[in-house]
Amino acid sequence: MGAKGRLIIETEEFKASVEKVGGYRAVDEALSTIMDGLYRTPYGFERFENPPFSFRYARTKKVGFMRPIVVIFRIDEDGTVYLEHIEEDQD
């Protein structure tokens, strides 16, 4: 379990997409903000549903030198959060 009592798992696709955006050093600050929210209330993030697809996502905005990102994730029945994808936000 994570430090705050919720299990958050990075999938292999997520790890590969982190590398595509420049590695963890490039997104660490923005990602840590999202991770804090996921530990607290993952169900509070936006949800996209269009069968057969359903996922939740979290977005950050550009602040100073922090790059804006979008993280796609899913939540299992037991509350485990699976990080699926990350990319730079174009907005």
C-alpha cells in the first residue's frame, strides 16, 4: 500500500509513456500533485465513458516551469488505482 493507505500501481504502458515525455524528472513535480489527489480521493477526478471505453483522468496546468500533463487511470473494485498513460497536455 502507498504511504497514505491506497495502492497505486504504474502499468508498463504508463512507465513507457513517462519515458516518451522526457522521464520522471520532466514530470515529477506535476505528477506528485496528481498522486496526492489520487491517494486522497481518486473518484473525484473526471470520468470519460463511451462504451467500450471508460477511464478517469487528471490534468495539471502549466505553472512556472512545470509542464502541464494528463494522466489516464482506472480504479479496480478494491480501490486499487492503475496508472495507464501520461502525456503532455496541449491546453
